[in-house]
Amino acid sequence: EQYLCRHLLRVSRLARKNNEVQLALNALRRAQAITRCSPLSTFSSLALAIEEAKLLWKQGEHTLAMRQAEKLLRASQASADEQDYPKQTTLLRLLVSARLRKRRHALLMPL
């Protein structure tokens, strides 16, 4: 089950990067269904949640993506230990890049 979940996560990432949003979403939803039935490691759940935030951003749901990333960061900080530092770094990078893109987009909007 864990192997299948990781494979679906990889499929989702590749599909998202190739602008196949529906395929990415389908793979992500299947992986999430597996984690609901059989809890996986925290890393797998976090990786799925990060991928969901990236997919939301790709779909133009910037506010939802930022909320998801902020929620994940707070949860990660609450259980902070040395293993969580790479996860927190990923979340911070996602949040910062999302905010920068949003700000850049706002600056480019015609008045």
C-alpha cells in the first residue's frame, strides 16, 4: 500500500508538471483514499498534502493553496523535531513562492 501511494504521488507530480491537472488530481485522490483506509507514515501524508497545495495553485486556487500550506506549516511546527526540518523548509518555500507569485501577479494587473 505504501509503495502504491508513493507511485500515485509520483504520477500526480509528473502529471502536474506536464499540465495534466485532471490526471494529477485523480492520482492524488486515489493516494489520499489509500491513506484514509490504511494510515501511512507522516511523511507520506505530508507529501500528499503538499502536492495537493501545489495542485490547487496550478488550478488557480491561490488562496486555498496558501491556506493549505500555512495549515501544514503550523501542524509541522507543533510537532517540531529534527526530522521535520526538511518538511518545514519545503512548506516555507511553497508559501514564499506562492506569496511572491501572487504579489507579482497583482503588480502586473492593469488598473
